[in-house]
Amino acid sequence: MITITVERGLVRLKSWEDLYETPGFTRDLDPKTVHLKEIIGVYAFDSRQPCGLKSCRQPHSNGYLVTTTAGQVTNLGSVCGKNNFSVTFTNLQKAFDRDFRAKERRERLEVLKSRLPDVITRIDTIKARAGQFYTPIRHLGGDSGSMPRVVVDAIRGMRRSGDGAISRTRKATKQEQELALETGNARPGTPYYLTETAGRLSGVGAISASSALRTTFQELEPALRKLQSQDVESLSDKDARHLDKVTGGLDSRIEQLQQTVDLLGTFASRENLSQLESLIESASDRKLFSIFLESLPSG
């Protein structure tokens, strides 16, 4: 692809043939008889074509398009540019690269701006669904003080380990203790306890993901609203850089948001979390946890 910068944006040429038809283009420019005026484009192709300087003519696949003070246009690589035009080329290259990045940045923002109604609708939908899970996650983490301690401890352990196994410890039966003594796993006169897996929660990654989800919304929404309310051309370079950075890879980020909310839905469902009831012994805690489960979405 060959990209030429113009005053208000970028023009893309699909082939070398399109380039060769550019007014003033020459394939054998003599660098000793000309002065560079500016760099007007950059190219990168799978195919290789000769350098436009008659003193080089080496085939290459990427480089710059330049104009001379006499109105001629040709293509050359950065090495040829520096070797033949020294500081002049280096300065022009820096200026071009800076301008090129700025125009590409604004071009991306213009494309995104045209899609904003659909993008914002999708993000709002995801955010609304995510909102119903924040309070349950907060309760399970012990922040509200209204969750049985045994459940809070189990959830915190899962968050650290990333394993959703629900483990409970019970005193061994007489037969189990005798077997443990025979195998050397227990000592005489000392109570022996067994740890059993009573279930396994799905989607435990949601415990940590919920906070990251909120942070992402807090970062994305102001940026999208700003882009929606302003003309891209009128943005300062600083604002354009910020918006481009925040919205970079937006489609994949939205897909990740959707996947995270789906994970939250799996984790914070009544059916999934009801497995934790097996850890609760006291009647009052069971009643407290039952009320919590009733507040959760089903499925």
C-alpha cells in the first residue's frame, strides 16, 4: 500500500502503477542536480521496485515518496535519503512521520465517530447487565458485613487460588481414623480431620474481573462521549492522542467486556452460588445466605 498525505488527510494508492501515473513522477532522479522540497508519502509493498534515484536503482519494498523544488516526484528508501540528502532528508522525514501519524490518528477517530451510535448502545447494554452483579460480588467479598464468615473466607480463598473448589473439613469417623493410623497419616490420641470437595463454583475469575470491568467503563465512556460531542478536526493533538490511545482496539475490548459479563452471569447465578450452602452450619447464617440467594438472578 502506498499512502500519500494531502492537506486534509491521506490518499491511498493500490499499486505501483498508480504511483507511476502521479504527475511529475520520474524513475531516475539525479540526486546531484536536485533539492528536496518535502516528503509526501510512505509505501510498503510485498513486491520490490527499484529506487527512484539513478545512482541507486536497487529494488526495495518500502520507503518514501519525495518531491523536489523543481516539482519532480520519486521514490526512495530512508538509507538513500540520508546518504544523498543528509540533514535535509532527516528533518523532512521527522516532520513527515509526525504529520503522518497525526493524520492516521484522526482518520481512525473519524471512522470510529461514524460508528459511535452502535458502539455506545452496545457498551450501555453490557454495562447495564454488569451492574446487577456488582452488589452480589461486594457482599461475597465481605465488604458489606452481611455475609456468613465461612462464605467470605471461601470466596477469598478462591480469589487467591483461582480454583472454584468448595472444600469443607470434618472430623473423621472412627473407621477413617483407624485407617489413618494404620497408614501413618494420623497420630494416636490426636483428632483427625478430612477435607472434602463439596462442589465447584463456575466462573471464579469473575471475582477479580468485576473491578477491572468497572475501571474499563470509567475509562471508555468519557472518551467516547467526548468524541461524540466534538469535531475530530477541531481536537487538539493532545486530545486526539488520548482518545486514540483509549479507544485503540475497541472492538476486541468490547468483546472482552461481553465475555467478562457472561462470566459474571455464570458466577453470580443462584444455581452456582447455592453450592456454598454446604459450608454453612448455623441456622441464622443459613437464613442470611438464603435471603442473599433469592436476590440473585436465576440462570
